[in-house]
Amino acid sequence: KQEVTQIPAALSVPEGENLVLNCSFTDSAIYNLQWFRQDPGKGLTSLLLIQSSQREQTSGRLNASLDKSSGRSTLYIAASQPGDSATYLCAMGSGYALNFGKGTSLLVT
Amino acid sequence: GAVVSQHPSRVICKSGTSVKIECRSLDFQATTMFWYRQFPKQSLMLMATSNEGSKATYEQGVEKDKFLINHASLTLSTLTVTSAHPEDSSFYICSASVSGGAGETQYFGPGTRLLVL
């Protein structure tokens, strides 16, 4: 079964700092990888979707990369803002459903 | 486009009662809907996959007689938690995809928070 690990579990940064969130997975046979944002007590907001044939996707200040050979993905957030504070989840589409990591809780102060 | 709603958004019930949660695809037809559960500080875990007009497929460890899933139309799936207990308190999120194919995009609902007293 696909195991998805996110490091760090929590992160606190000052406003304006660039940061990287990490996600690793055990099975490279994936269809796609998706990054979500979850605010406290709320549902999921899809941020970026990378198909297995792609290496990265960009949306505004966000950039996500995918390296299947090493089983890793990163989410880069440029010029962080207090409004970026949330939990960020990565999820692997390796079958019909998604396998989620536990998330990284980000606080921008 | 591709909006999924859930109702209710929050529910509190007494132990032993049953609770029904609805998941609707508002602007597309969803052959397949997925039900996930998220405990505090944990990741979303898939509970079951439902296809319109057929029985749901449950993940290992999920009691099918306790979590009843009905996917009677292409826009509606329901999850009924029967005889709910405090340990069933969780955040339940559904997602929907057009055809349910492997790797197909899923659209998530806003979730339902269940608290069983």
C-alpha cells in the first residue's frame, strides 16, 4: 500500500520568507500527485495537480515539483503571507482513490 | 464548475442514534463517489468507494453494516452512520469523479463534522 509521509509536521516562519514543504511516497507507480490546503475545521482546497508525466506545476506563488524516481514532491511557497497559514496535504493518485499524508501545519507570523 | 456539496456541515447526535450525510455533485454527473474520514491531527483515510447503482466497496477495517452507503443517482451519495458511538466522532469528507477511472480528478466536498455524545 502506498505510504505518504510529509515533513515537517509543523512549521512556523516569519512573513515574507520562502519555504518548502516536503512529501515522500513509497510507490512510484502513481497517476498524479495533488497538493491541498485545509483550513481549521474546513474541507480541502486543491492547490496544484501534477500528472505523472509532468515534473512541476505553478500557480501564483506556489510551485510543486514531482520526482517519481526518488519518490518525492515539494511544494514551494514564495513570499509567505499570514493568509497562507493552514495545513497542507499531499495526496497520491495511485489507484482509484487518493492516499493522503498527515499534512504540514504552517504558521506564518 | 465541478462543485460538490455536503449536508449537513455539522451534526451533533446522541450515542446510539443514526446519522445520514449527503454528498451531491451540483454541476456534473458522478459515476463514482468516495468517502473519507479524518480524525484530529490525522490524514484523510478512505472508507469506501461507491459507484452509482451498485454496492459500495469498503476498505479493510471499515464495517459495512455500520457505515451504510447508498449511491442511487449520478448526483447523490449518502453515508449513514448507524448506532453512532463517540468513537465515530470525526470529519467525514466525500469526493466525486465523473467516471471513477484510476488517476481521475476527484472533486471534494466541504466535509461534515460529526460529534457523538
